[in-house]
Amino acid sequence: MSQNTAPRPPRAPASAPGAAGGTLFAGVLMVVIGILDVLQGIVAIAKDDVYTRVGDYVFEFNLTGWGWTHVVLGILVGLAGTGILMGSEWGRMGGITLAALNTVAQFLFLPYHPWWALFSMAISILVIWALATDDTSFRKSGAV
């Protein structure tokens, strides 16, 4: 008795679907965080009295300067998120870099809006993790 079975195509590793979904999620989060950073920056530029300092921190910056920083960083984060959603490698590498910069910027913004800054830092760290654990681009290039 012989069985006639067709050859099976090679299977992708079990982590591939989760990584792809995590990358998609990271791209969407980056676009949303970019838009929210731009809005946060516009509020800081337009009305300096919206944000008040909470506590006495070492970091003390001009809110108008912070507003422009958030606007520029928000645009760059949103563009990197769009690049991630398009599947580009520059979007992924830029996304990791910009999410790290956004984490630092939000840390320095803690005296003005602590809860939002902590939430944004957590989202940025989640984005870094999702983008750093996605190895599908390395498999495409043959590095792994």
C-alpha cells in the first residue's frame, strides 16, 4: 500500500503572523500618536495657559518651543507610521528611532501633562517592541 501525497509547501515560522500583526498595529499606533502629538503641539503654541506645571521638576522649557517640537516630531512619527503601513524598511527603522525620540520628548514633557506623557511613553515603548521583534524583513533579505 502506497500513499500518494503531494509535496507540501514550506511553512512559515509560527511567529510570523504575530509579528506581521504587531507591525501593522505599530504602524497604526504611530500614525495616531503622530496626529495626537501634532494636536498637542498646536495647543501648546496657541494657548500657553492650557498646560500648567505640575510640581517642581528639573526640566523647565518654554511651552511654545515644546509646541513646535511636538508638531515636528508628530509629523515625522506620522510619516514613519505611514511608511510602516506601506511595508518599507526605512519606515520600520525610522519608526524605532522616532518612537525612542518620542519617549524622551514625552519624558521631558512630564511636568506639563503627566498622565498623557506616561501613556504616550508606554505606547512608544510598545511600538519599539513590535517593530524590533518583527524579523520578516530579515527573512526577505536572507539574513536569517
